[in-house]
Amino acid sequence: MNVLDTFRLDGKVAVVTGASSGLGVAFAQALAQAGADLVLGARRVERLPETGALVEAENRDYVALKTDVTKPDDCTALIALAIERFGRVDILVNNAGVGTAVPATSETPEQFRNVIDVNLMGSYWMAQAFARQAKSGGAIVNISSILGMRPGGLPQAAYASSKAAVIGLTRDLAAQWTARKGIRVNALAPGYFPSEMTDDLPDATIDMVRTLTAAQRIGRVEELASTLIWLVSDASSYVSGVTVPVDGGFVMP
């Protein structure tokens, strides 16, 4: 097989959570460009047709469902919809997430728990639902963050803790499922990319990021999406349990 063909996803079905905005939209579009049909989940279901239009522009099909990843029943329903509509499910991108920047002495229990509930627990419930229903193996990519690997200059204890935990979750699920179920589990750790989460950052923070990044710039979403395609395709068939920073060199030792 030509090496470029290993990146193709023709005949595959991919589930993307948090698909209503930002990186989730870019991931869905890239997966469609690689040949996959899409199952889109998000709490803001009214925005999913916009993502779906990008999928259809690539001559791929999609279905959407309102999904709150903190509810295990919603996660099960999203995977079931993939099988009902397309007869299979091959890829899960655990992209749904929330971020906060609150000083540790001020953060309330409710604020902290909400971030953990979405970012960590939501990834687990979705992965669990996928593994229970995927019949032909597959690939899961959990979206972590470089802030789970090193501080980023803002007070983000809840967010950093949740994203570090996602890295641990990725390793353990890979150990459990790679051989037994044929499901590879990896994580992406994005650096700073244009998204709803970064749009409100002060200019001084973005300037600091550029200074601390070897590439001296923030990322382009296609640079992250292309790495995602590698991780979910046969191009990375011997890769499982790793976290890949896509950060321009921000977390270099």
C-alpha cells in the first residue's frame, strides 16, 4: 500500500464531541476530507448543522445529536446513533471540554467539579460507550492540553488537573483495550490555537506564549487536525497510549 493511502479514512465512521465550535469543527471537517462519515455531538445542538454543512461539502454524510458528555446515557445514545445510521463506529474524538482561569483561593467546589466532570469524566463516559459498542476495533483520541504537562501562566488548577488526568486515562485505556479489543487510545495535547477558549485571552498572554514557544507563534488549526488524522488512521497503527503535543515547541524540556 502507498504510504499516503494509510492516512485515508474511506468507509470509516467518526464520532466527534464538542463539534459545535472551534477545534471540534476543524476536526470534523478534516475527518470528512480524509473520507469518513461523521456523527456530531454537542450541547449546542442548534449549531451542529453548520458543522454538518462542512462535512457535506466534502461529499460525506453526517448525523447530529444533542449530547452532554457528563451524562453517560447521552454518551451511549451518541454511539448507538452512529451504529443505527451507518452500521458501524470506528473513531472517537473526545473533544468536548471547558476551561476556566480562576485563582485557586477563589475557585468554588462547583467550578472545579464542573471542569473535571466535562473534561475528564466526559471523556471516560464517551470512551466507555465507544468500547462497549465498537465491533471492529478502532481509534480513540482524547483531547488533552499542554497545560496538563506544564503551567501556562494563568491560574488554571481545575483545567490543568483535568487535562493531566486525561493523559493518565489515555494510558490506562490503551493498556486495557489495544490488544484485547483492538482499540488504540492516544491523546493530543494542543498548544495555543484560535478557538473560543483562547479568543478571550489578553494580548499580553498571547505575547507570552509566543515568547515561550520555539516556533514564536500560535498554531494553525490545520496543523492540529492533520495530527489528528494521523492518530486515527492506519498511518499510526503501531501507536497507542501516547500523548502528542502539537504546540510549536512550548513543552520542550
